[in-house]
Amino acid sequence: MHRLYLALLILLCLTGVVHGDREISDAEKKETVYKTYQGYKKDFPEVMDISPLQAMELLNQGKVVFVDTRKPEEMAVSILPAAVSEENFLNHFEQYRDKTAVSYCTISYRSGKFAEKVAQEGITVFNLQGGILAWTLEGGKIYDPSGNEVKRIHVYGDQWDYAPSGYESVKFGLWRQIF
């Protein structure tokens, strides 16, 4: 899995997706996030997607549970509204049966693989297109684990640094990304 992330980093650098020091607009960030996600989607083609706007509508109706598939260090920075960890979701699955389960991570690769895995166990989980990055780029709010709205987002590493303007990007170093 870690080698996959390294390979993706190299691919992103070679294809010019990594933007380096050049400032790009939120519209360009959004386009890049969705384009990158579509590239990842081929690794879990059977997983059902949901757009951030559709997920926001479910949230407004009280009909969604967000399943955060990121590492605890990432979740400590910010989460989607009332998100639960994979472990919490799987250990208390019955309590979420009346809600639409939507998994996410930074850009929704890890969450797509999670949704694929749990589908084999008969659990339906939608994958949030473009992850927490697309969510915030579409205007969705994020919170710290205590429920306070924040403008900080863990973007995993430089290659996924597409946080909206006005947000602080928090990143792992390359070594931490690989291991």
C-alpha cells in the first residue's frame, strides 16, 4: 500500500498534476481533485459514488453517517460533520443501519478501497467523490473532533495540497506518507 502512494506521487509529478509553488484558484483545485479521483476510481469500479453536494443534502436531512478512513492523526486535524472512524462504524454497524453510509479520506482512494472491502461483507457504503478536499471545495464545513468548525485540513502530502483558499493545509512528511 505504501509503495502505491509513492508510485502515485511519482506519477503525479510526471504528469504535472503537482502544482509546486504556483498558486492556483479554487476552481482549478476542484477540477484537479475530481480529475484525480476519476483516475483512482478505476481501482474500485464497483463502488458506488456520491457527490459532495448529494452528501450535503443527506446531511441536511439527517440521513447520513460519514465514515472517515484516514489515520487518527489526520482525523485529529478535522473531520466531516459527526464523522466516525472505520472501526467505530464496523463495531457499531447496527446503530447506523437507518442512515446512508458515506466513506471518505483525503481524496477518496483509501475510502474507495474500504467501501470495496465492506461490500464483500454485504455492507453498502458510498464513496465520497474527491474526499474531504472536494467537500471543502464545494463549500462543506469541517470540524475538529470536539465539534468546533475549523479551517484546517489534513491534505496528506504536497501532491494532494488542494485545500481551499483560507484553509490551513496540514501534511505528513514524505517519510510518514510512505510508512
